[in-house]
Amino acid sequence: MHGEKPFLPREVLMGTPESEVMFSNIRRAMRLAVELNKRTFDDAEEIRALFSELTGRNVDRTFSLIPPFYTDHGVNIRVGRNVFINQCCTLMDIGGIDIADDVMIGPKVNILTSSHPLEPAMRRASVVAKPIVLERNVWIAAAVTILPGVTVGENSVVGAGAVVSEDVAPNSFVAGVPARLVRHLT
């Protein structure tokens, strides 16, 4: 996004130096989220400053977030201009989340870049992370869940309560569990 390298899929094995960095990021993100969540909608400037500290990138003055907000890393979230994140959203960003300009994210949305292997013996052995991209002018409605590796194309809308497990083409309206194309937008 905006000239930065794309996030790449990866696997973090438990008990490695990389997993220690992961846990350190989680502790840091939780501390900063507590501070951010003490703010109200009227504290927009403080929220932008804390979100900038959380992500390690200055957010534009057009960025708006209504607490509470939850994340596991923060440092792997990139947001563009004129982005709105409503209350009670969770962005699990170890795999990287790119949010382009003019994106609106409704309340209680879950954007989850990580999971675990399906094999029972391996579930606790690693975290598997794949990036999520929300392209320009996307609207994610209330209580949507977006799963690892998904790109939501430009100008698209994801209907309330949808679970998005596959890419969404640009100019599409998708809804349901799992999310399916309802119609193309003009």
C-alpha cells in the first residue's frame, strides 16, 4: 500500500525467536489498546495519536475510529486516508492488513489474518498467517468476519454478518455464510 512492500504469508513456529517477537508484539498491542479504549469518540486526536503509535505509522487526520478496538499486533496494520473503523472491531494483524483510502468498517467486524493448522497434533505448534487487503472505497458492514488471505476489491460491499473466506471481485456486493456474490455494482 502506498509504495510499501506487500505483506507475505508466513508460518510462525512456537518456541522460536520469531514466536518470542510475536508474543512481545501482543503484549505491547494489548497495553496500547487499553489506553486507546479509555478514549471516547470526542477524543479523535488522541485516538489518532495512539493508533499511530500502535501501528508505527502516522495516520491521516481523516482517519476515524470509535473505541473499543482490539488487535493482537498493531504493527502490521496500514491504513489510508479517510478510513473509518466503528466500535468493537478486532483486527488480528500478524499476517498484515492493508486498508486503502475511503474504506468504512462497521461495528463488530473481525479481520483475522491468522489461524492454526487443521491437523490436531500441529494446532499448537504454529500460527499460520496470510495478509488481508481492503481495496479503495470498500464498505464492510456490521459483524462481518474476514478470514486470512482475502482481498476485498475496490468499491465492493460486504453485507452484515457475512463470513468472507474467498476474494471479493471489485464492484461486488457479497453477503452470507460463506459470503457469495449477490450482485455486481455499477
